[in-house]
Amino acid sequence: MGPDDPWSPQWQPDDGRERFVRILVARRGALLAAAVWVPVALVATWRAAIEPPTIVAVVIFGSAGVALLGAGLTSAALGSRIDAIVAGIALGIGAPVAAVTSAFIAGAILDAALAQVDDLPGTILRTGVRAAVAVAPLVAVAAAAWVIGVRRYAARFRWWQRPRS
């Protein structure tokens, strides 16, 4: 039982600064991940020959999953350079998966609610995987931009961190 464990007799509450900064940076990481994903998703849907009204829905649904992934990987991107590289690789691999999964879930819900399209989730899955493979180099560039953006944003708060005793 260490001093960070609330049941430890040596535990003291956090004064809030470090926790606040981590929450703020994670939110910005989520926003930045969604922002760098939007151009990738637009190119992927354009290459997949999806109709314009559907493109907007696919980009919105897919960006939600990528934003969650970005928020989760932000703390890893703020570690050492190796950690940042690994977080960038994880975002590069996980962003298409998260986007297609989010669109797949939305398609399954819409298919159940509307029941107008035959095999809508399957079509979304097949089209999404093909489109993600087609824009793989663009995904790598977006992941690198995300890592650089998150690290630069977090550098603003380095003065706020206090040394641990």
C-alpha cells in the first residue's frame, strides 16, 4: 500500500493542479485526434465513392471513436520520445479501427431503427476497411501530426508541474 493509495495512512489529497492539467491535455488530445482525422476521413470517403450526405454522417460517427482513442493515448504521448512514437503508431493503427467501429455501431443502430437497407453494417464494415487501407499513408501523417500537436500543447503546462518529493 503506497502513498498514492487512498487507504494508506500516508495518503494526502491531490491539490488539483496536476490532475487538472492531465484532464485538460487529455481533452485537447481528443479534440486534436478528431481534428486530424476529419481530413483523412473525407479523403477516404471520397475515394470510396460514398454519396455526399452519407459522407457527413460517416465522418461525424467515425470522429467520435477517434476522439476517444486520442484521449486515451494522450498520456502515453506525453512520456519519453519512445513512448510518443509508440502512441503515434497506436493511433495510426487504432484510428481507422475506431472510426470504422463507430460507424459500424451507428449503422447497426440505424439499420435496426429504420430497417430500410439490407446489411447496412456489413456494407459499412467492408467499405470502411477498404477505404482505410487506401489512405494508410495519410493516416500515418495524421498520427504524426497528432503526436507533435499534443506534445506542443502539453509543453505549455510544464511550468505548472511541481517536483515530487
